Amino acid sequence: MTDQTSPETTSATSSTASDGTPDLSAVTVSVLGAGNMGGAFVRAMLAAGVSPQNLRVVNSSDASSRRAADELGATAGSVSDLTGSDVVVLGVKPYQLDAVMPEVRSALAEDTLVICIAAGTSLAALTEALGGHTQLVRAMPNTPMSVGEGVTHLMASDGATESSVELARALLAAAGIVVDLPEEKGHAMIGAAGSASAFVFTIVDAMIDEAVRQGIPRPDATRVVLQTLRGAATLLQETGQHPAVARGAVMSPGGTTAEGIAALERGGIRPALAGAMDAAARKSRAMSGE
């Protein structure tokens, strides 16, 4: 799979923007289940260029669909809207997948792109439930997607065309970064991205509390810690420096940073973080029955 747009196209990608990416203005999308992650996906697709009138939210009831559509700036839809959609997004909870699959399956055209963002399933299981449908991808985003700074693991079925994958990438373009990795890497991605944002939130919370203990007012402590983490991440992204090199630039012999780093190492920060990532990955495997 490459990052180049294939000359092969489906009806959903019949036109492209001047930079070669799919033109999303005429793409019709139905989102089945616009909860937390489904709603974040809706916002990302709107930001990427999908027209609000072409983006239909289908929740468990008409009233719920209208509320979600009004909140997200999309259009309320119904199950009948799945038929004729260029893209169907499965945003329902994992335990709801089996119940909705018959209706989804009956609504699909051969070239309809199905994007599933539910955890606890697999491309093989989804393909079987959809009667062998080939234009299928799984997209596993983390919660910073809701502010356009997420990481989404994109996994394509063997039969998905490159144009379908490019369309999925384009729909996620405003959500952060998209990482194409095989499905078997999904458990590692849970530890590195999916659950990892919560690990960062825990670290931030601990740093803010300690800054307050040291006498900094909480509002100032919060601003300082958040900006420090943001600045450190931005520095690494923009310079491409190895983290160890960037850390060395802050540490002077016998200085405050060296003393603080030594305390972190004595406290076991590396094994603690590695253990958290490994635990999340192992739990993901267990939930998938592996």
C-alpha cells in the first residue's frame, strides 16, 4: 500500500482536489452511531470538507439523531439513508455490531466504503458479517481526535482498493495523523496511542499537583505544565531530534535537571510506562480472544 493516489477510482472518489486528494464536497456519508468517538469522527469529516447536508447521523432513535446532528452541525438521517451512501461509518459500540450488521449489509453497494471504528472486532469478522464486502477499513482513533490532534490506526481489508483507502485517509485528514499498519499491530497501537493519552493525562495531573504543592497557584500550574508538555512535543516534532539528544541539551552537569532525571530513573519511570503500555496491549489481546 502506497501513499500515492491510484488511477483506479470508485464512485465516491470520482473527482479529486488540485493536490491529488479526493474531493469530499460531493461525498455522501452516513454515520451509524454518533457517540463520543463517532461524533468526533463527524467533526473531523466536516472539517476535512464533507458538506453538512451530505453527512447524515443515524442514531438509535429519530430524536437522538436530530440532537446529535444539531450538536455536530450535520444532518439527521435514518437507516434508509445507508442505501446510496458513498461511505458508511460504523460508530456503534462493539456489542451493538451484530445487531446492526444485517441492515448495513443489505444497504451496501459493491463500491460503498465501510469504515468501522469499533474496538473488539477484526477485518475478517466484519467481512464475514457483511457478506464478503471488500471495501472495508478499520479506523482506531484516540480521543485527541476530537480536537484535531489524534492518532488513527488505519487497517484495510485485503480487497480494499487504494482509492477507498485514500478516501478514508482524506476523511480523517483533519483528525490528526493517520498511521497505516497491519491489523496485527493494533494491540501495540492501543498501548502507544489508544490508551496512551490517558497515561499522559495521569502524568500531567501528577505534575500539576506537585507544582501546587511547591506553591504555584493551580491555574498557573495548569497553564505552565500543559504548555511545557506541548512545547516539548512540538520541539521534537519540528526538529526531529532524538528525545535523548533533546534531554541532554537541557541537562548541565550537576544541575537541577540532572537531579530531577535521576529521581525519575530511581522511581522507575521507564519500567512503569513500559508496563502500562504492555498491560494495555495485553488487555486488548484478551478482549479480542487472542
